[in-house]
Amino acid sequence: MYYFEDIDNFYVLDEKLNIVEKIKASSKEELIKKYRPKKLEEEWQFEKVLEKISPKNLKQIREFCIKDTKKKLQQGVTQDMLIIQTINNIEELDKTINLHAKRLREWFSYYLPELIFEVEDNNALVLNILQNSKEQLMKKFKIQETVGSKLEPKDIDEMKKLAELIIKSFELKDTHLKYLESVMKSACPNLLELAGPSISGKLIAQAGSLKALAEFPSSTLQLLGAEKALFRHLRKHTRPPKYGIILNHPVVAQAKEKGKAARALASILSIAAKVDYFKGEFIAQKLKKDLERKLK
Amino acid sequence: MNKTKFPGIFEEKIRGKTQLYTENLVPGNKVYGEELIKAGKTEYRSWDPTRSKLAAAILKGIKETGLRNGSKVLYLGAASGTTASHVSDIVGKEGFVYALDFAYRVVRDLYFVALKRENMAPMLFDASFPDSYSHIVDKVDVVYMDIAQRNQLEIFLKNIRMYLKKGGTGLLFLKARSIDVSKNPRQIYAEVKKELEKHIKVVEWKELDPYEKDHCVFVVKK
């Protein structure tokens, strides 16, 4: 005996797939107890049964689909999706901070160009501009005299508004990283411990989801971020890339044999991702020891 | 505005080039920023072959699609609903489109497209498991598949076996690079054609250049 379900009925079928009994889906337990029917297995069986049950009420089916899809969409936002949006915004903030800082340098250099040469770090530059007057800056950075022009207070104030925007962007980046740490503590604690929020976030973003990252072989994880070089190697037979995003990890960045380090780290991170996705235990310390052993 | 040999699909020759249109099922409504034009009392939606593989296939000269007024269509890989909305226009009020995709982001867009179209049902399912939607999908006249996966052929055959009526048409849009990124696409097309012919009648196939690079369409009949 087989069974078949549609959106409002439950059917029991015999070996020849004729309908033996039919009942409202809500009462299907009755027939399940009575016949103990099996699920249909072969595609041709479904085809035959659908022929007997056709045609379906399309209006009803559409309403069911709209409800069903709405429910799935509402349940469909996972923590790794939030992680990916955050890490992508961090990368965009990096780009906009650089863009705005370049503009501020150009603009402020009409007033005190010597400062612009002195301070290379954007964060430091912006803080200095906001917290000091021209005289204080000249004293602090030992600038004797300036080739910059005297400008009105309202002109300087306008530049400072841009500086404030840049500071806010730096602060947002920091907040994002803290947020990432807190979300990853529950979403992927092992990856967080082994690679930190930024690299783990980038790996998940490049993979598309934590599930995808967990399902990749470690050789794929090793090359996430190096897709341009990888496909060039596959199509044109140039030399293969050795690392992608994980090059930024201290274990690889500081190694003498970077390729070997990348391979070892990728295999460890791959296991971490799998344990995180399938909700295993916190085994990061054990994995760290395994990594040290691999790199001896 | 002229009719084409395909029911529900229209064309205009603009500066020597053919521009395709479908009749808007929901007059006044745009789905993806396409142009709406009026010819007589009817409103038409312009159909971009660089965004829609079905339009590309038609411009490349396929002989039939199996789509007509009243057709029931299982659309696997409907994504945000751009091409699916044109299929919905073509099959009209008497037809029906089961628009299926697996990814949250695109199905959310598809959901809003389907809310406006009474002949479209949005479905968030994995086409690799056709028995998972056997409670929803009825037998159909056309199975349309545009899913870029390595095993797209296997998924196509499973769905055809379960849901396509006898005499129905299957449209398989194949992305060569999803099957093997380094092989010559023509070689991949030949291998797929050989495999398809073991299971079903292959009516025709066409490459979709220049509209889509390294893609082709197979038209099959059960």
C-alpha cells in the first residue's frame, strides 16, 4: 500500500496505484494507522498517480503557495546572512573612508598642507583636524611656517563636517566588528576563535553561506578570494594560486613557506566550519594544537 | 505591432532589429523596469533578450516553445521572475506558471511578482527533489528549466518524468560553464544532446550567442 498527499487530501493507493481510500489531510492519521502505507519511490509512480488526481484546483494551489512561501521567507533569514551583510558593509566603509579621506586631504591642504604630508594614517589625521586648532597642530607637528592660506572659520568648519563623517565611519566599522564577534559566538564559535571576525566573515561571504563553507573541501576554502587566478589557471593552464583570503591570517602571512601554511590552515578552518555548521562542540583549542603540529 | 509565429509573442522592427513584446497580463504594471507600450487598446511589455534566455532563444530562431494560451508551465529556476513574468503573459489568464527557485533573495522578489499575477504561484523548493513538491504541482504542458548547476541535466530529467504530460515540451537552458568550466562548450552540448537522446526526443537545440555567452537551449518532446 502506498500513500500520496496533496494540499488538502491524503490518498491511500494499492500496488497498482489505484485509489483505495481518500481522506482530508487533517485526518490522515486514521488511514496511516489502518493501512501503514509507504511513500511512493519511483518517478513513474508519481506520474501515474498525478494522472489520476489531475486536474488540481489552481486557485487553491496558488493561495497555498503564497502562504507557504511567505512562511519560508519569514523563517529564511539565518545568522550567516546577517554576518555577510555586515562584513560587506565593512568593506564598503573601507572604500568610502578612503574616498572621503582623499577628499579631505585635498581640501584641508589649502589651509595646512604640511599636516597632510606629516600624517599618513587617515584615522589619526581626522582626529587631529577635529581636536586641534591650526596653532596647536603647528606646535604638535613642529611646523615652523605654512604655505597654506588664511581661511574663514566657516570654511574650516565645513571641512570639519567631512572629518566628522569619516570619524563616524571608523566608529561604525568598530561597532560592526564587535557585533560580528557577538553573532559569531553563537553562529560559528570555532571559526571565530581560529580566524577572528574579519577573516571568518570574509570566508563566509565569499562562500555565500556557512553551509556552503562547511561543504567545501579544504582546497576550495584555501583559495576563496583567489577566483580570478583560479579560473585563469583552469582555463589557460597558468600556475595555480596558493591562497586567497587566508593569506591575511597571521599564520600564513608570517610563514616562510606560505603555501604549506595556507594548506594546513585551510584544512583546520574547514573542520571548524563543519563543526560550526552542524552545531558541534567548541573544539577550537584542539584544532589550534593540530595546526601547530602540522606546521612543525 | 505584429504577431509572430509564437502565440502570445509579438514583435516590432526598430531600425532593422526585431524587438519582442508580450501582452501585459497586469496592465500598468512593470516587473523589472521594462518599457510598456500601447498599440490600439492593448498594452505590451518589451522583452529584453540579454536578460531573458527565452527571448534570446526565439530571436535565434527556435521553431517551437510549447507555450500557448492556457498552457500549464513548471518553471524551474524562476529567480526574481523577469522571464517568468513574460511566460505568465504568454499563457494568459487560462494558463498557469509554477515559479520555483531555491534562493531566499530571489524568491522574495518572485513572491511580489506572483502576488500581482493570478496565474503564477511562487515556490521556494529545491528542484533536485521533485517529490518534495508533488503535493503542489499538477501535470504540466511545459517544463522550463534554467538552473545553473553541474547536475542540471539530471534534475531536468527527474522533473520531466514526474510532471510533464505525454506530448508536452521541455525547454532546457544549459550553461556550459556550470557543467565543466574548462571544456569547449560545443563539446559539452554534444555530450548533453547524446545523453538526452537516451531518454527523450530532442526536437532541436540552439546556441544563444550573442545574447548569452556559452549557453544553449534544448527543446525536447515527451
